[in-house]
Amino acid sequence: MNILVHETPRVTLGIAGFMENCIFCKIIKGEIENHKVFENENFIAFLDINPINPGHLDIVPKQHHGYIFDLPDDLYREIFEIAKKLSLPLQEVTKAKRIGMAVEGFGVDHVHLHLVPINKGNDLDPNRAKRATSEELGEMSEMIKNCLE
């Protein structure tokens, strides 16, 4: 049996695994303001500035990887473990029927998993995304963080 292996182009990383012009790398380094709700040694989770629905989170590995299936196995498992951990407080705060997930990586070439509160089948449509104010994001961030404690 032959197995087709998907090969993706590899990128050369800068110091500490960051890409110089990557917006997520800049957020991780603290160069761009964000509304962080979770952080550990390997990942950061923050509110998307253009949420599909209020509470839309992005979970991002601190080391730059362009494609989810290029993540080392331990980080691949961990991103989904974090998604599960964050889904319950996110659902509680937003009163959503479910929390949807999306991984595509075309908007920003840095692995990120979207956690989106959803209430019906087509709620994950990225065309529904709208810019949120810093105040809206700040309030939502505090509610989620309080629920995590």
C-alpha cells in the first residue's frame, strides 16, 4: 500500500522561532496589543479583532509554523487540549449553543485554531466577521479570564 505524504514548503525561522513580518509573532513578542485570555509555555490564546461572533478566540503556538500538520506531535495534541479547556468557559460566557473550530491558515501564515461561539449551522462563515472595538474585546476578555479562574 502506498501512502501519499503531503509536503509543504518549510520556512526559515528567525531568532527563537519567530518570523519577522508575522503579525502573530509580533503579538507573541508583545509588539502588538491583544486581548489575551490564556498563555502557557507553548501557546497564547487571544480574542480575534475581527470576530465572526463575540468571543471568537485564536489559539496560536508561540513558535512559528505555517501549517497545522507541520506541528510536532506534542504541540498538535496540545493545541486541541487547549481548545477543549477554553471551550467551556467560552460557551458559558457567550451562552452559545456550541463552540465551533476552524483551522485554515490563509489569512495569517502562522498556525492558529479559531474557537467561535456558534448557534446555528452557518455561523462559522468568515464573511460574517466584523471589527470589534477595543472596549468590546476588553470586556469579553475579562469575562472569559474570570470564568477560567
